Amino acid sequence: MPELSQDAERAGAPLPFGVAEVTGPSMVPTLYHGDRLLVHYGARIKPGDVVVLRHPFQQDLLVVKRAAERREGGWWVLGDNTYAGGDSTDYGVVPDDLVLGRVRLRYRPRRPGRRSPLALVGWVLSAVRPVFSARSASRRLRAR
């Protein structure tokens, strides 16, 4: 169940930022399949942040989840889509060294075939958005 394309790796880049592409539905409605993400590698993580991490059992696989809470041994991470799975409810606490960075910005590419002026205006108004922490959802995240 991949969450990010493999080109999301930051292989010795001089800046602590990288771009990743979302695949899969586990972060819907915050992130959708095909969304591009600006990732701040090495950023300080706090509960509610959307983060990029290595899958604990398949470390060549990168995933994007929400850091729900700090626990002994690392982070408890959850997807925003409760029906998709593939989070700490399946694999437990994620060690700190597997959490790579924090998602700062989401960019949605234009869908092919939508060329009307109204569709273009709608895309311009919604294409680029910052990804904020989910402070209001913290109770919901802890309940899972």
C-alpha cells in the first residue's frame, strides 16, 4: 500500500526540502491520490502534523500519515481516512529515526480535459494550499 512515489527521497540535497507525490487514499480528505507535497525534511514534529516516514516493515517504502501523538519509542501515526488502514493501528509506534519530515504544502495538478474558464478558476483557487496541523482533530485521533 504505497503512499508516496519513490522519487520523494532527499538524496543529499543541499536544501532540507523535497517534493513527493501521494498515491493511495489513506489521507483523504486532506490529501488525494496524485497530490504533490512539499516536504521539510528534518523539521520538528508535533502532534497533528502530516509527516513523511519510512514504513516500519518495508523501509524502502515511504508513507504519509498524521502524527497523532508521542509515545514511548516514537510516534503513533494515523491516516485521515479511517477506512483505508495502513497506519499505527497495523504496525504500532514508528521510531523517531523513521520519521523523515513534515509536509508543509500541498499542490494539486490540473486534471486533463478540464479547460473551461470556470474549471481553470476553480483549479487556481484550490491548487496550492498549506498543510496545517489538525489541532481540532486531536481528540478524534487519540480515540482511535
